Amino acid sequence: MLTTTKGSSQSSPQTDKVVSNILVDIYWEAKRHWYQLRYPNLTLAKGVKLKGPLKIDGKVKVKIDSDTRIRKKLKIFGSGEVTVGKNVSLNGCLIGCQSSVSIGDDCLISDCYLLDTDYHNLEPDLRHAPPGPRVTAPIVIEPNVWIGAKATIMKGVRVGENSAIGLGSVVRKSVPPNVVVIGNPQQIVKSLPPKDKSTDNYNQDTGIEQAVN
């Protein structure tokens, strides 16, 4: 006599997890493609997760690499070029880019300001004139940098690898690798263990290596 056994209608926890992960991946991919359709000058690599909104104004070109997370509203405007590396956390920052803003891999960028331009000439008699060549200069954030909330990174600044910028700091000079900077005016308050290279021989004003006591 042939007998049959009723199969269970319930899926296993492992199957549920696999299905859930697939649905989550589909959601992130759909969101990524939607933003690229909305902003033709935007390139989002596979794996970028947009948990918060992204707003782009102007002709600025934006390229964000894989596994980067946009956690809160990210606003980018201008006519320059913004590049963001892999595995970066963007947590509500504002980027004004008329020339170039580059953010390296593994950075933590809080709700801060990255502005590569003054927008107006400093000279009193030229402030209503078209901006001159000294008004704008590129910003470079090297890998594994942490920029705290409400900090401002100004034009022409390079922040060295592994360094941290404290809450509310105003950074107008380049920062060497492996240090903590706070305040306005900025000051180095701590050195961090170097990851790949020493913090010695680095000039804050020029970015050129030299002896530093």
C-alpha cells in the first residue's frame, strides 16, 4: 500500500533569510537606478545604499563608489566634480563643488560642510565681479578620515590619511596624516598611531613634506 506524507507548508528560517536578503538587495538596486535616472550626472556603483535622500543641484558631476552608505540627507551643488571612494559613510553633509572634491575610501563624513570655493572675491572692490582664480581650489580627503559634525573644510585643504576633525572645527589649512584637529582656528591636539606612513615631515600650509618638531 502506497502512503504519502504531507509536506510542511512552513519555510525554514534559512530560506526566509535568503529571500529577505534578496528582496533587500532588489530594493537598494532599484533605488540606486532611480537616482541615476533622476540625475544624469550621477554615477552610483553597485552596492551603494541610499538610506537618506540625495539632492544634486547644478551641473556638478558626482561619482560614488561601492559599499558607500548615505545615511542622512546628502546635498551636493555646483559645477565641479565630486568623487567618493568605497565604504564611505555620508551622514548628512553638504558639499559645494565648483572645482573638485575628492573623498577617499573608508571615510566617516558627518553632517559637515565641504566647500571648495569662497564664491566671491575677497577684495572689497571686486566682490560683485566674477570670481577670480583664487576663489576656488580643490579639496582632498584622504582614506580613513573622520570628519565630525558641523565641521567646515575650506577650499584648497587636504586632510591626511587616518586623521580626525573635531566637532565644529573650521579647517582652512591642510592637515597631516594620523592626527586629531579641533577648533577655530584649527590646532592639532593629538597624534594617532600611523597606519601606513609617518606623520613626520608634513607642512600644514603647503602640503609639502618638511621637518616638523
